[in-house]
Amino acid sequence: MTDIKDAKIAILATHGFEKAELFEPKRQLEEIGAMVTIISPESGSIISWDETDWGEGIAVDMSLDDAKVEDFDALVLPGGQINPDTLRANEKAVKFIRNFFESGKTLAAICHAVWLLIEANVLKGRSVTSYPSISTDVTNAGALWEDSEVVVDDALITSRNPGDLNAFCAKIIEEVREGRHARTVV
């Protein structure tokens, strides 16, 4: 069991992340005392996508090259279309996500970020949700897709869109408090 005030949460993102899907989990997690680290293959800062145009930027705290699964209690993957599409082509990002999944620690993906879970090959036999337009991708990866605001399968948390952020963040907090789960890639 991890005290959320002692929790170290990683958010993995690059340019084009959905603004609300990074900033809101970061805000809610920091508000209750967790330490949040923005990890990216980029250095300096990364820029969000906000509805129809580029939005607010955020400083990168740690290079993906320096990130270690053992240093964090949870990993959050914000969506948007650009961010996960770019990251799923990055072998280091995909490996980091897969290793995080295999660790049994809390792993949370929202919206199109579920593409990253597909690329990491960790969805077979799991119950998940995502942005509805990628539901076929999810089922083709062997997962059971459902249209719910949040779905949890052994500390694997998924949500559909920014409208689900409160439920998404609440489940991240709950699962971090529960600690590691025994799960394997099927």
C-alpha cells in the first residue's frame, strides 16, 4: 500500500498531448500531495493540443532516456491524437510502457493513449475503454472494449475522453493506494 502523499507519478507525453488530459491529472494528483514528473523523449518543453489548435506548453522534468520504472508508483498516459501516435513509433516509449505494465504498478491511459497500450502488446484479454473511434483497434488487439467513463483491470485504468477526467483521476488515486497487482502479458 502506498500513501498517495508519498507517491511518485510519471506522466509520459510529447508534443500534441490533449491539454486537459495532462494538466488535470497533474493538478489533481499534486493537490493531494503526490509528486508528478513529466517525462518525454523531448527536452525543454512540450506543447499541448487544445481542441483545434496548439495550446499551452509544459516543462519536461525528465528525459525518457533517464526514466526508470522502479522510480515511480504510477504512469499516466494522456491522449489526443498526435501525442500517442508519435509515442507509439518510439521504441523506448513503448518499452517503458510495457515494462511499467509488467511491474504491476498503476498504469492509466485516456482517450487515444490506449494506442500506446496496443503497441506495447498488453491488452489481450483485458477490459478497457478508449475514445470510441479506436474501439476497433482495441478489440483487434484482443481486449474487451466497453463504453464506460472509466474501466479498471488489475490497476490498468482507461477512460474515453476529457469528460471522464474526474473518474479517471479518482481511480488513479485509488489504485496507487492499493499498490502493485499481479498481472502478466497474455
